[in-house]
Amino acid sequence: MAGPGRGPRGPGHGPARCCHTRGVVTELASAEALRIGPLAVWPPVVLAPMAGITNVAFRRLCREHGAGLYVSEMITTRALVERNAKTMKLVTFAADEQPRSIQLYGVDPDVVGRAVAMVVEENLADHIDLNFGCPVPKVTRKGGGSALPYRRGLLERILRAATRAIDRAGSPVPLTIKMRLGIDRDHLTYLDAGRIAEDCGVAAVALHGRTAADMYSGEADWAPIAELAEVLSVPVLGNGDIWEADDAIRMMRETGCAGVVVGRGCLGRPWLFADLAAAFAGRPERRLPSLAEVAAAMRRHAELLADWLGEDRGLPDFRKHVAWYLKGFMVGSELRQRLGLVGSLAELDDLLGRLDTDQPFPITELGRPRGRGTGPRRVALPEGWLDDPFECAVPVGAELADSGG
Ligand SMILES: Cc1cc2nc3c(=O)[nH]c(=O)nc-3n(C[C@H](O)[C@H](O)[C@H](O)COP(=O)(O)O)c2cc1C
């Protein structure tokens, strides 16, 4: 990762021209560093913000394997400006984390503006992403996340409040947005939202190739990513269904996007970032860790969570990752179950010691979807939300109580 002021690529990185995997050769004419305002990101890879996942511990684990930009979990702006203790804890970065990237969520331009001002004035982060992609009902029901770009006027007010706060502070911190295609196929918003964002001065736009109604079903549609990249002058980042490093190269090649955002593909697989770094450097190697190496990654992850939250809260937080790490390996149901209830590092060591660690990586899992597979559903929206796409008022009761979601 090259920080501000450094060259477009880290030392020794050439353009990714060609990579070979499992008999496939994918050509990528050239991959430049991803430019996000003053930041140069190499390889052009972003860890997707994932609530409950991309905390300081997970980001550090991923950084230990690769390079790129690693975004925090979503932080609710209302809770941030109120200095809610739980939220302030989520705004934790490792001493060596560069750049520090935070994702903010908000619906009220005034609150978003105050939160952005707080981040830049108190030097809490080096990059701010705004969440306009969350599809969960508790968020869209209030007009937030993926529901918001439909109200073009409100979107513009929020973005102007955010950029004004940055400009007023004379800060170089770049602002980006992350969004979906729209509410559903009849209410697509990505082109309008992208143009509004560019007009308001955002440094890059990330697009997940699904609508809110899609949730996580089916396959992400990459064609709109190509369309948006064609239309906008600012960098467009592609997101959706990058399960392997070669999917990232393929997305760059097929869409002309400036970088990729990787979410579920790295759940239980932090070494995916090593594969991505290799692929973008044109190197063929891909990691296929044995169960012994996976167990070491699990131990490291749990230890980092314990460092951050203490063992009593860190180990329960680690439990949700166990099934992702062990996916495809032969592990007895009782041992799996006990790992899923682990309560201390000593217990984890004991249980990991019982694994048959000689097993090679289950290659049948490669390229397969991981994490959330929630099917399509009707999007919960505030009353009358679709009546006027240019409405700019803040919906009543729009704010979420705390962070995450
Ligand atoms: C558990 C989980 C939590 C998520 N939380 C957020 C979030 O806080 N903010 C956000 O913009 N997207 C969030 N997302 C969406 C991801 O950032 C990403 O857009 C989505 O998973 C599609 O990318 P993928 O196919 O690489 O997973 C979340 C996804 C998952 C699976």
C-alpha cells in the first residue's frame, strides 16, 4: 500500500499483465495504482466494509497477508457525534494502520456533516466512505443505505454537507461512496447517484452489482460497473462476487473499473489478500493452506480480537468466523460445535490441537460463494419513499440508534 505522497506503486510492483490459475490465463493490459484523492492504493484492492467483521482485528489479520485499503465496519454518524462508547470503540485503528479508512452511515445531512467534521478535525481517519448500499430492512425502512440514493435531492444534500465539512477543515481526507444498483430493477439509481457524487466532489465511487431487492441472491451483475466506469471521470470500484484473486483480474478486465472491493470472499480466508497481491503483480502463485495453517490463522484472529476486546468478549466475537475457516475441511461435528462455542484462548488452543491438521486445502471450495446468501425480498421503505425521487427532506425518525448493521 502506498500512502499519500508515495509513488503510484509500491517498490517492485510492475503492472499485472497475465496470470495463470488452474489452467486459465487471464490477460490484464495494465493495472495502475488506485487513486483515491491523495491516496495511492496498490494493489487496487479494497477490503469491503462489513459490519461485525471488519474491525481492527480482522483488518490487521488481512493486512498481515496482503496490501490495499481496509475499510472499517459501518459507523453510525448519530452515535459518533454523540460519542457513544460502543461506537468510539469501533473507531479503533492499529498504530501502523495506513491509511485509516472509516465507513460512515447517516441519513440526516446535518448529522453526517458533523460526523465528517469530527473525523477530520480530530484526525480519526485518512479516508471516509459513506454507506449507500446497506440493504437490511432496519436501515432501508428508515430511508438509509441502499434506499437513500433514490431520493436524489437528499443524497446531494448529504454529500454536500460532507464535502463542505472536509473543505472547511482544509483537510485532504478523500470522501468516497459505496452503493448498489438501486432499490430494484424498476428503480435503478446508480447512474444518477454516481453523477451526483462526482458533481459533489467525491474521490471515487464503489458499486455493488446488485439491487437492494436482490440482497445477496443470484450473481452480481458487473455490466453496470462497466457502464458507470465509462460515464464517470472519478475512479469506479467494482464490487460483487470476487471469490478468488482471478475474479478480481477478470472484473478489472471486463469492466474497466479502477479497483475492486472484496467482501465475503475473504471470510475465513484472510490469505486471499496475498493471492490478490500476487495476481495484480502478475505472479501465478495462489495460497492453498493446509488445515494446520488455517488453524494458525484462526489462532491469530482470535488473539487479535482478544487484544482488542479482552478474551471475554473477543472469543465470543470470534465464534462467527469458525464455520468460514473450516468450510470444506473434515472436522467432526462435535469438535466444530465446541469451536463454535469457544470461550477462551486456552480452550481454543486445546480444540485446535484436536484437529487432523495434515489435511490439504479443500480445493472444491475455491470459487464458491461464501457468507451471506440471503434471497431476494421486497425492500422495506419509509411510507411514500418512491413518490418523489427529487425529494430532499430527511424522513421522520431516520436515525439508527447505534453502529453496525
Ligand atoms: C456480514 C456483512 C456485513 C456487511 N456490512 C456492510 C457495511 O457495514 N457497509 C457496507 O457498505 N456494506 C456492507 N456489506 C456489504 C459488503 O461490503 C459488500 O458490498 C457485499 O458483501 C458484496 O461484496 P462481496 O460479493 O465481495 O461479498 C456487508 C456484507 C456482509 C456479508
